[in-house]
Amino acid sequence: MSVSLLALSGCSSGAAADPAAAAAGSTPKPGGNLRVGLVGGSAKDTLDAHAPVTHPDEARAIQLYDTLASYDNEHKIQMALADTITPSADATSWTVHLRAGLKFSDGKPITADDVVFTFKRITDPKAPMAGAAALATLKRDELTATDSQTVVFTFSAPYATFPDTVAQYTSGIVTAGYDPKKPVSSGPFMLDSFTPGQQSVFVKNPHYWRAGQPYLDKVTIIDFPDDTARVNALLGGQVDAIDQLPLGQVNVVKANPAMKVLESSTGSWLPFTMRVDQEPFNDPKVRKAFRLIVDRKQMVDQVLGGHGSIGNDMYSPLDACYPSDVAQRSQDIDKAKSLLAEAGKSNLSVDLVTSPAAAGLVEAAQVFAQQAKAAGVTVNVKKVDPGEFYGEQYLKWNFSQDFWFTRDYLPQTAASGLTGAPYNETHWDNPEWSALVNSAQSTTDEAARCGLIKQAQKIEFDRGGYIIWGFPNSVDAHSSAVTGLVPDKSGIPLTSFGFRSVWLNK
């Protein structure tokens, strides 16, 4: 067994000290209602633990449902509801042991049967959920609770990165017989009220397993599709914190002594998505030409105001296996024009669908449209609201954008690249690449696994459907009365929506 597998199975079994309290250098103060304004939201908002799409969906899921493991602020895996997650010698099975004394918000014990129900729900072949693709090799019918605290997961091939999968926020543990419209909570808060497209209110879960947490009595999450309205709500005191502070407002907020800016470097990315199965992007020459059109430094400077780093058309930069030795791709207009001519696509005109669903998307679309003119490409920017963007046409747009939080490479491929992935927005289907990814997933030796991942990344660099121009910092803002929010590498706003660690000094 590799050293990496041993390290994962040896994660701390105790509840870690609160890093937010340590960073703040103060004693948490119980009570209060944290009001949070978040980007997006629509009538399609959901409470479903296993089907979040928008920022408010994700925030709700994180308040309501804890996972077996979780990522800390440095993007390292720690135990959560489980106290150990242990592989067999060949990693074809993993044994999960739950902490003692866990309870749902209704007071019922959280048991191994609930874990089995959760993962059978996620992998239901008739209605697979967001995490199903990552568990494609799970022997679902053999998922077994050996006692009230122990579950054995068996796979048809070695599964080296199982802890990564169960640490994703889409893997929250729910009660057997779960009804997403009437959620029972395994997380720090429980539902009080929910109005899709407007707001959701959560109250403290009295049975939460982390000692003393949450500190707050209540969390109110308010949808704000409009940036200006969201910032004004913070400055006017209607909310205590907002995600995705528009970069043009950073200095305004910093100049206000009653406000604070929270900035974190991350592995998040805002790709342009080209459907590889439709004209004109079914030609790899066109896809390469579009990647050569981009001036990445200008993108980071103008779209992100310098609050980020340059990308190289490959995701998961925080993964230990990221191929940082691949030469940086830079703008080459002459080569782009030549490739388009070879493809018979000179003077091409395309529609680019964008939305203010995440900070920087609309601005990136506008900058790209300007850059494309030099290559003789006309980009017609079509702006739609977040509800339409993530509506019936989501995953069908020919040329569009999206946002992704920090993930290591293999979990990301399960979400967006593999056949059957729930969010395969580029319709990528490359047998050579899939074979490499599947082999990497089954390889327990870390060095060998990294070699396979680097080969797979290079295929996407050369032929994939993404343009990955940069990695934005997470830039949020909050009242100075809010304590406990700290920098976090996940890319998920407001310390991974970690409101269980927040308190108010009012």
C-alpha cells in the first residue's frame, strides 16, 4: 500500500480545535443571527443534499448536512462524522467507522444504516445524484453495515481516492427515508424556513456533534442575483456578510472601518466551455485556436483586478499531481488565425452565453470578445440571468462558461469529465483519456498515479473543451462584528460557508 493511503487512513479522529477561534484570538460568543447575502438563486433553488448547483444551494447543503470527512482551510482531508476511514491492502474496500454518540437534529442516532441509505441514494441508477460518477465502481448491492457504527464500501477495482469523494459537500449524510422537502439535519443547523429564489433560514442544531458549535442561534441566507444590491445590503447593514465582492468595490469596503475584506488564494476556476460534439468546436483546431486567442495576464488583471493567478488550460492546481512542468500557453493570434483557416473557419462568428452566476463571468466574456477580434472572430456575448443559465439549457450551451471550486483532479473528472459525469458541460468523451483516469483511480502507488494524471491533463491541455485562463482568489466581505471567517483554499466563499465557526461581536 502506498504512503498516501496510509496517511489518509490515519487522519485525526478527534474534533480539531477551532482554527477560526484561534485565528481571531478571542473567545467565541454564542447567540445571534448571521445574515448572509449570496450570488444567484432562482425558483429552482433546492434543499437536496445531493443535487446542489448554485452558491445558495451549496451554502444550504453545508449548513444542513455533514460529510464523513471534510477539507480543512488548507485543503487537507480531516475526519468529520467518521473517526476512521481505512482501506484494505489493495484499496478495493474501505471501512468507515462513525464517531460515537452522533445524532440527527430530531435526536435520532446517526447510524451505519443512514450511511448506507445515503450512498445508495447518491448512486441510484434510476436517478443518479451529483456524486454518482465518482462512485461508478462501487458494488452498490454489497454496501454493508456490519454494525451500528461501521460500513464497508467494496469496489470492483482499487479506489485510491475514496476519502476525497466522501469529503465532497455533495456527499452529505442524510437519514434513512430522507425527504429533501423536509430535511432532518446531520449538520450544524436545521431548517426553519425556505423560499426558493429569495431566502432560507436555519436555526441551531441542538444535537450537533462538534462541542460548543454552532455558536450562532440562526443563519439567514438571502439570494442576491444583482451585485450592486448585494454590496449595498452589506454597506447598509441589511446583511452581515456577502460572497464574491465585486473587485471594483474592494477598496471601498477596505476604507470602511466597519467592514472587512476576506481574500483567499484558491484552486477555483472560471472556464469557458466549448462543446466538443458540436460545430465549430468539434474540430480540435478550432478549440486550440480559441485557447491561443486568450491573453491570460490581461484576463487576470482586468477581470480579477490582479486578485488571482494565470491558468494554463488545466484544472486542479493544488493537486500534488498537477503538471506544472507543461509550458505556459500564451496568446498567439497569428497561430490562432492559421488554425482557424486550416479548419475552414476564418471570420468565425459565435454566440457566448454568460451570466452573473459567479463573480467575473460576465467580465471575462466581455474581455474575451474584445481579444477575439484580433483573430477575426466575432463573439456575440449573450447575457442571461442565473435562473435561465442553470435552467433547461444548462449543459446544452454550445459556447458558455461556468464556475468550479477547488477540487483535486480525480474528483473533478468525476464531476465534469467522465462519461456519465453530472456536469459534463463540454460533452467531453475521449476513450484514451478515460482509460488513463480510470487507471489512475485504481492505482494505489502515488508516484504511478501522478504519472497517469499528468498524461490525462496533457490530453485535455491539447484537445479538451475547456479554456482555463486563471484561478480567481475568493474575495468576500463582512461586517467587522463577524468573527470566525478565515482564509480558505477551497474557493467556496466565506470559509467554505463554514458558519458553524462564526460568532457575532455585537
